[in-house]
Amino acid sequence: MLSQETKNYVEYVLLPDRMNGFDSAGFIASSFLADLDEFSMHEDLCSLTDMAENILENREEFTTYIVKAFQDVEDYWRQTND
């Protein structure tokens, strides 16, 4: 289960930083997971935060959450700009 910290990170940091009009929700999720995978392979140089470990342990739920949050933001902007 995704922690509230992870959900907040997606909504307030990850999506605002990566929703540039070119990236899809799936791309954002997969590239972020790939980055975490890369970091996790170098435990001798860095250690993962609890949030990063939560994301890696719940990859499918993380991806689903990003897709849903991405759609919610798109819907919100459509409604406010129509």
C-alpha cells in the first residue's frame, strides 16, 4: 500500500515537475521507477528513503496512482479553461 507521503509526493512534486505537455503518465511512472531501480543498485553509494522503498515495493499501485492523478489534473485544467 502506498504511504500518504508517497501520494503527496506524486501530487505536489512529481507531477508538477514532470507534466510538461509531452510526457504521458505511463512515461513519468516508468522513468521514475527506472531511476529508483538505478539508485537501488548502488547501495554502497546511497541508501533509499522509506518513501523510495515504499514506491519500489508497490510499483503497480504507484503506476496506477500516477495515471489516475495525471488524469485528475488534466480534467481539472480542462474544466477551468473551458
